[in-house]
Amino acid sequence: MADRKILIIYYSCSGQTRKLVTAFAAGLEAGGVQVSWQPLRPISKIPFPAGSMGAALSMMVRTFFRRRDAIAELDHKAPGQWHVIVLAGPTWSYNPSGPVLALLDDHGTIFLDRPVLPLISCRGYWRLHYWQLQALLRSRGACVLSPLIFKHPGKEPWRSIGLFLKMAGRNPETAGSWIGRYYKGFGHSSEQVECARKRGRRFAAELAEDFWGRGKNGEGR
């Protein structure tokens, strides 16, 4: 019986991606998968909230132009020892986050010949993020799997307005605020976190059928 090993590489600025990958990993482990963690640690701290309207706008502009945020040395760098790598992070102004882009620039060899499962936390605009991520991963020799997408609950334009105000250090969901009637809260719901856990368990079952099933048939890996 082959041991199944997954490395979860993630960046989470506000904690929302971390909630999702923690639940996803719990589902994987419940299904018998060995999980290792690699958080991305920016060398210069990226604050959340940014603290002011101007700082929030500046952050949106720099991320729109895909500015990289240098990261500290990785704990796990050896390619080839993982059956699958999960690469998780938020969408920033339609793009992968700065730390994820820096990872792909500086440590792309970790993805060589590995299946990579993107997990994306976003308001709603994830496609450009995924297309860019897919192209970058493929250029580094990865096999990119269908992504797991988790969109913040709520409707536009309130979802985007609320997020911007949250980045600026405001509390748009406060009862009595003008936007509070439409914007009910920042981040992913408990239902979405539970969905991430179930998706982890399902993915573990798919891995079991793949790696163990072929082993039972004598084909190995």
C-alpha cells in the first residue's frame, strides 16, 4: 500500500485562505493522506488591513501590476517527494498574490513533474488568476489539476466595496452603516469551510483509487 503524501503551499494575508486549507487538510488526513505544510512568509510584512483608503488603493494598484513580494526560505524544497502539491492563495486584483508569484519565480523547480491542485480564495473574479497561475505552473513543468474555487459570499458591487473598506480598516458590516444592509460580513462562511473539508476527503478517496488501485492491479506507480 503506497503512502500518499501531499504538500500544501499557501499564502494567507487575512486568514481566509488559511481557514480553507486547514479544513481541506483535515479532510485529506481523515482519508489517510499524509499532509505537510509550507506557509509562504513575506520578508516584508504585508499588513491587513492596510490602514487607510490611500494605503488600500496603493495595494490594489501594485497587485494589479503583479508586483512580487519576496518570501523567506522554504522549509520544503526537494522536488519529487510529493504525490500532489496544493498551491493555495487569494486573488489580488485579478492576479495571484505577490508571495505566490515570488515562489514561482524563485522556487519553480519544486513543481517539476508534479500534479498541482490550485486552491483559490476570491471575491468572485478568479479566472484571470487561474489562467495566469496555470501558465506559470506549466512553464515550470507541472501538471495542473482543475482548481478549487471559493468565492466570498454576497453580491456585487457590495462584495467589492465591502472588501475595499475592510482593507482600509473600516467595518462595513457594522449594524447601522449604509452598506451594512447589503454587506453582511467579510470572509468565507462556515458552510464554505465545511465544503473545503468534504472536498479534502473526496480528494483523498480519489488518490486512494489512483495510487492504491493501480498497486493492487500490479501496475505500481
